Amino acid sequence: MQIHVVQQGESVFSIARLYDSTPQAIIEANELETPGDLVIGQAIVIPIVGRFYFVQPGDNLYSIGQQFGIPAERLAQVNGIPANGALQVGLRLYIPDPPPTPMTSNAYIEPYGGEVSNTLRTAAEQRAVLLSYLAPFSYEIKPDGSLKAPPLDNFKQIATNNDASLMMVVTNLANGEFSAELGRTILTDQNVQNTLLDNIIATAKEVGFSDVHFDMEFLPPELKENYNQFLRKAKQRLSQEGLLMSTALAPKTSAEQEGAWYEAHDYKAHGEIVDFVVLMTYEWGYSGGPPRAVSPIGPVTEVVDYALSVMPANKILLGQNLYGYDWTLPYEPGGKYAKAVSPQRAIQIARENNVSISYDTEEQAPYFTYTDPNGSEHEVWFEDARSIQRKFDLIKDRGLLGISYWKLGLSFPQNWLLLGDQFTISKS
């Protein structure tokens, strides 16, 4: 697969010629709604085997080979050129694909209003082939240890049809928010815990879940060890029933990190207790904060490296957002919240407002600004093929177990093209 960033004056036809592809293949792969009106700075994926590289000043076969992990001699052979000859700037070289990397992938799916929309159902049907786990969000714990189930629609059949497993997401959500007091009840009352675990096991067996995933957030900080003990207890019960167990972890960079979201999440203990974790490596740019990339590569890498210092790489799923935000400027604390947008919608907004897309090389994320019809300035940060490729590179470089997406139903075709091209998805 080839990532191409649209330049001034380019068209689908000229891009197709550049890579020996066809306009129709590019249109279908990227789900281009207006193929005759590309946005400058838009990243598209060219559905070809391997990729092409155009020689830059100062390049040689050795440096290019290092960039792509291919011996210089192999590059010379594939391209039919002398191994020690000088390279002409602009020469197009073919880069063969490396072997695919094993990958465990998960995606949360969150129904609203007590039913599954056609958009969510279609997303599950389209993407489950590239998922190890499909995770309906969520089973909400009640104060007595009972569970409020999410609508499951035909998710079980979709998972079965695609050799994927169902993940049972269990949360301390109450009235739409994570509840510290509900968390306190769960972590301090043994009777509630016993009832809860009985209900989880019964539900997992009835529905056909293979993993129980605790997403317990904003827990009272002083109950960190209580949470650890609860997880040990849960792990013993679930293992006896042949069930895996995983947890979601707030994005920490040290054991001493302060804050209501972080303190009760003990990375070292979770790494010892559970089968795998999901690092929630997103929301640096968030709806109530100032404009910024949702998952900037620097902070994401810091969280991963801290996790690796206390747990094995083969227990870590990197959390990845499938959305961006559109902020109305000027940003004011406590003011108007940013609007969530899919990557496809972000590109549409840029096109509708005739603005080009820029790319922040430090954050490794695309962004743009525009003025709406009412005269208000906006700033949009989102994900594209380049930014997701940086996350894939991080997963490969650090040898992580895989990736976990929040959440299905947001259009980002380039992600799925690159995922399927570079990874072999583990299946049940």
C-alpha cells in the first residue's frame, strides 16, 4: 500500500498514473465521495502491492534500504539497477512489502438510545474481518452487583461470521458518567463483588463472550490496592470458567502520576494479573480542552514506554481513536465543546470551506483551520493515513500485542486498508 498526499494540481487520474493504479481502485479504496475535487494535503492510500519511493537528494540504496528495512542488494535486484550505481533524483524505486506482523485488534462499539443503528451494524459487518475482538460498550454495574446490558443486536453472529471473539466490557458508568462512589461500593463490598462475578460469568456463558474487560474509571485513588485485589479475585473466578480477562488503563507515564483518572490504575499490578490491557492513549486533545491532536505521537510513546517498563509487550493493546474534533475559536475554558468528527467528515469540511490540510510533524497529525458561514473561526484535528501509520510503526517497533479502537461507526477507510495490508489479524 502507498500513502500519497495530494498536491496542488493533482487529480485521481494523475495520481493513478504515478503509481500504476487505476482511478476507480483509488476511489473505491478511499471511499471518495467527490473524486473530482480532492483536498490539497489530503492523505489517500493507493491499493497496490508494495509501494514506490522517489529518490531524494542525498539518497543511496543503502539509506533507502535502511528506511524500509530492506537490504540494498535486494532493492537493486528488485529494481534491476546496479547495487553501487548513483541514483538519479526523482527515480521511482519499487519497495516490496515486508512480511505481515501478527496483530491482536479490538474495536469498541457503542450503541445509543437502547438500539443499534444501521451505521453501527454496517460498521461491525464491514470491519469484523479485521478484528480479533468486537467489544459492545458496555455492561453497567449496578450497586447491588447486577448488570445493565447494552443492546447486542446481531453482534454475536457478526463476530462468528468473521472468526472474531466478543469482548464483554464491564464499567462503573452511572447516568452516563464514570462514578467514583459506585466504584467504591464495588471495590469495598465483598457481597457485591461475589454477586457481580456470578452475573458476569452467567452472562459471558449465555451470550458467548470469551474475554471480560473491566473499564473502571475515576475510581477513588485510595482504593488502588482494593482494585488490584478485586482483579485478582475476578481473574481466579474467570480463569476457572475458561474466560480471559483484560482491563482498560488511563494513559500514565509514571506510577506516581496524580489525578482522579490515573491513581487507582496500577500498571505493574495489572500487567501481572490480567491477560492483556488496553492503554487509553487518546484525548490529549479533547472536546472540553484547547485544540490539539487527540493522540499526539510523543505523549502516546511516553505512555507505551512507561507501560513497557512494568509489563511485557505481548500484553499491551495500543488505544487508538477513530475520530477527531472541530473546535470553535477562540477556545475558552468551560465554553463551547468541540464537535467530534470522523476523518472522512474532517476532509469534507476542508473541501466545503476550500482550505488545504496541513500536517504537524511533531504531533504527527493532520489539522486545518476555516471560517464558518457565521464568521466563526474553527480549528480541526483528526487522523489520517500518515498519523495511523506512525501508530502502526510504534506497535511494530515496540513489539506490542496490537491495537484497540475507540470506536466503530466513524468513517476512516485508510486505517482499515493499512491495517489489513501490514498485519495478520489473530482470530479465535
